[in-house]
Amino acid sequence: MNGPQLSELPDDSEQLGPYVSSLRRRALQASELSAVRTFSDGFLIRFLRARDFDVELSLKLLLNYQRWRRESPEISTCLSSRSVLGLLNTSYHAVLPQRDHTGSRVLIYRIGQWNPKDWSAFQVFRVSLMTSEIISTETETQRRGLKAIFDLQGWSLGHALQINPSLARKISSILSDSFPLKVRGIHLVNEPMFFRPVFAMIRPFLSDKIKQRIHMHGADFHDTLSDFFSLPILPPEYGGEGPCIQEACQNWTDQLLQSEKLLQQIASHPTGDIAIIPEDSLISEEVKTEQHSEE
Ligand code: VIV
């Protein structure tokens, strides 16, 4: 049976209330989280939106998110954009400035810019986790999800050797049911033949839903990619008419650097719920300064 249409999903705060209370109650009952006494509304809403307000599925996602973080400390405990600035400065990654026609965020990863001698797969993975944490705070992204384009031009044995079965498991699990974001599409372009063995490690653990959303475009991707993305939003390097890839990467790198403090708070928080950290924002600092100047 089909779930509710997007337009019928509860969306203003009055309608959200009962769902939030019910997820909070279920989360506090779950033994794994019994030590945690609070969950902010904003944090719980991410999981509810990611699962179209099905409370049981949202709880499962919340528990999987906690477990993934716990089992992947080499990735989840060090979210610092400054620590991977060298990689970001190679124009490895961008979130495009414009959403696609359905409202999804569009992410680009240029794997060829990653030199596996300089950066470990864990460091590379952290970039994705940082971006995911940031965009998952946006209401529109919580509703409309994301689409990712992976440019595998330059994929080499050095890259392949970094992806062992344990990491492949972590990739498929975060794509399927361990992060509160709707993955609406994964588009691989320029994938060489010898990417297949790596994909074969990841694929078996993906949910059927995600498997169906993976598209392999090959080297002649301009025509097929434009079936999914409109030209005004894509960079010219990908056959579009939007800002060039360097500019998009630079702007997103700036965004990541501005989010440094927030990311470190998420990484060090026991559940990743930053909304409940008291002095997380610049706002409280501004208030302090204001009070000073009035004295
Ligand atoms: O991190 O929604 C072998 C997506 C991705 C995320 C995270 C979230 C998410 C779509 C990934 C995609 C990228 C955290 C929440 C899985 C990080 C991948 C890091 C590795 C080291 C890159 C190596 C290259 C891959 C290329 C193909 C991967 C696709 C089959 C997804």
C-alpha cells in the first residue's frame, strides 16, 4: 500500500506535536538510550520526516543512527572541516547552490580529486558525514531529501584498496537506514570497469529501495544525467549551465568551515542532538556582548 502523499504529511508544529511525543516516549523506552534523558523536538523531527512520520520506522532509524556512530568512532568522533581542508581545496566536493526540480539537495563528489596516498577513506568519509549533518538541519532537505553524483573518473587501485568489507558495510548501512536523510538518487558517472568489484562489496547490503535509486551513467553521461537534473542547476563540467564546479566547491568549503564549531559539538555529543547544547550558538555570545555594552 502507498503511504500518505507528501502533501498530506503533517507539517506544521501543532500537527507534529503528537508524533514527536510518541517518538520521544518510544526512544526513552529503548534500553540502549535509557541513559539519555532528553531529545530535542528538532532532533526527533529529522527522524520522523526521514520516515514519513511512521513512528516505529523513525525509532528504528534513530537506534541505527546511534549504533552506527558508536561502531564507527574513527569516522563519527572527528568532524572537523579544518582537518580535511587540503582535500576540500582540491575541489573534491560540493553541495550545489540550487536544489533540483523536486526540492532535493544535490551533492557532487569527485573521487579523482582524492589522492589515496594523502587521505584515508575514513577522512574522506568524514566529509560526507559533515555535509550530511549540516544539510539534515534544513527543513526543506528533511522533506525532499538528497541526490548525490559520484564522479569516478580517476578511480584507481589505490582507491579500491582502501575499501575493505567493513567499510563497504558502513557505506551501505549509512545509505540504507542509519542516517536521517532521504536518499533520493545516487548517480555514478565515469565509473571504470574496475569499480565493479568495489560496488559488488557494497551492493548486497543495500536496501532494495536504495538499489533501485542507483544509476550508472558511464563516460557518456551528459545526455542521461540531464534526464534527472535540469541544466540550470548542473555545473558546465556536467553538461549544465549553473556555476562551475570550482566555484560550487569553494562555496561549500566555506560553509563547512563556518560550521566547524557546530560539527565538533555534534561529534562530541552522546546522541548527536545539538539542539540541546546550551551555548552552541553565536546568538548567546551576541546577547552577552549586548548586555555588556548596556552596563
Ligand atoms: O556517505 O546520505 C566507494 C550519502 C552518502 C554518505 C552519507 C550519507 C548519505 C548519500 C558516503 C554517500 C557517500 C554519510 C548520510 C557513503 C561516504 C562514502 C565515503 C567513501 C570513502 C567514498 C569512496 C567512494 C565510494 C564510491 C561509491 C559509493 C556509492 C555506491 C554510494
